[in-house]
Amino acid sequence: MLPMADRAVGSPRTESAIRVDAASKSFEKGVRAVDAVDLEVGAGEFFTLLGPSGCGKTTLLRLLAGLEQPDSGRITIGGQVMDGVPPHRRSVNTVFQSYALFPHRNVRRNIGFGLEMRGTDAGEIDARTRRMAELIGIDGLLDREVAQLSGGQRQRVALARALINEPDVLLLDEPLSALDADLRGRLQLELKRLQRRLGMTFVFVTHDQQEAMVMSDRMAVLDAGRIVQVGPPDAIYEAPAALFVARFMGHQNFVPIHGRDAAGVDTPLGRLEGAFGTGDHLLLRPETIRLGDEAQTVPNRFEATVEERLYRGETTEYRLACGGLRLLASRANRGQPEHQVGETIRVGVSPRGTATVSD
């Protein structure tokens, strides 16, 4: 295997790094944490397992790592079936939420631990540790003790320790969740850039929708041990496959469809003209709803009352009442007049800014 810093970046890699076929895992009292999951992750892909607490994403990650064994089904990594293969024999490494650093070892010896366990020559351990620390941006911290590190520094040390063994797949179990919002945002971008530079397969677990959308090439949304939808972040956000996915991705505007024909749909908002899908609810994305004069630019218009206005800096959110429904609209602040609470305004909806979903 080439040293990671020397691997080709951006070269096409179409083979599968991971394949999961009908994998299931149950725990006490018959709770099925993973339920007949099928999944394929491409080599060099940043793939995210996304879902609420208890959905099975961490259990699935542990099955990939070999920390749990499936009750049924098969897991293949790098073309090799993992039946009964222990964690240390798999070409994967894991970065845990707690980082799991050794407090009695300094940064240098934490990073080089895996190479020590392999019996690697001391000179090679030192050279590779220095190179990895430089790659991660912690080369000035090698002689520090773990207790002297900030949360972000510990995260980087854990990442360097996992990468130095040059695994085919890196598994990350919510490694950013304990960090403050600003640092978390910066490390999201750093981690994605690092993955692109290395061309390595990353499988990332999170419950944070924004984090998943920022970092992922593709993601899988899980619920009750099953994968509900797999796809690129924009496809899942703009065209969720079910109400569960839409709600989990943060959508709030669900308009019941009472009837439809080739020309449009009938809803509590009135008749909406256009080509809509076959679902029983219309999903209106807040950022696509047009307000005031801007409503004239789209084909479907109705009146609504502003119940609440929330200024968020770059955007302003409006809570609207219309047809017995409550709608959320989000508008970028570009110096246009603001609408006030209690005001009746014109609202516009285009079929291009909608999707249809069903239970």
C-alpha cells in the first residue's frame, strides 16, 4: 500500500469498499437494532449513517468494525467476507466519540501505538508519526500529555492514531459531537478535505442533519434498524422518500393533498397548478416559498397572515397561517422590506420548489 500522502487524489475509484447483505443484529429482549440491512459503500467515498438515537447507526458501524457480529447476513470489506474476522484483522480503524486516548502516553506515543503493536521498527514509527502529525496539523504537539490538550486537539490525535495504520476504511462514531459549535464547524471542513486528499473510504455516524449534508458524498437515513433512504445529501433533502425522512431532515411544511388530476392538486391552501408527484402530502421547502412582490414570479399564489418573524442574520424566518395550516418560510436578507407580525401578505409556491411524500 502506498503511504497515504502519496496516494493519487481524485482518481476514479468505482469498486466497492463495503458491502452489507441482509445483515441483522438483535440484543436483549428481542430488540432488533439492525434489521436486514443492505448497503454498498464505494471506495474513496465519504458515506454517512444518519438517524435519531436508537435507529441502529452505531450498531451497524460496530458490525463493520467487528466489535459486534451479525446474527444473520454478510459483511464484505475490500472484497473479503468478514464472517468471524476479529477487529484487529480487519483493514478498518475506528475513531470513537470519546476518542479513547491513552492518558499515560503523550501525543507521539498515542499516534504510534498501532505501529508499536505491529512490531514496527522504532525509526519508522518516529518518521511515520511525524508525517501523520504534520498532515493532521498537530506536529507541534507531539511531546504534550493528553491532559494538556483541548477537545479539538484530542480529536486530531485520535484521527492521526487511526490513520497511521493506513486502513482501507476509517469508521467515525460521532467524533465531533462533544465539541463547541464553532470548532465543530471548522473540523467538519478539515475532515472532509483530509478525506479528499487521502482518497480513503470514510464511514461517518451522526444524528446531525447539517453535519451529514456538509460532509457526505452519500448518506443513508436509518429508522428502527432499517435504511429508509440512500442518496446524495441534496437528493435526500429535496426529495425525501417518506414523511419520516422529511421530518428528520428538518422539514416542517406538509400540506395534505385532498385530490389531484393531470393539471394540479387540491389542498387546504387552495388549488395548486402544476406537475406534482403521487404522494399524499405536499412538501414545501421554506427557502422556495416566495413572499410579497416576489410571489408574482411563481404560478401559485394565496394569502397568509404573518404570525411570527424570526431574524437570523443571513435569513429571516416567517411563520405563516393560511387555510388552517401553519407554514414556515425562509428568506435571504438582501435589503428588501420586512413583513410585520399581523400583516396579510401574498405567498407564492412553484412546483419546482416542492416534493410529494407519503407515510
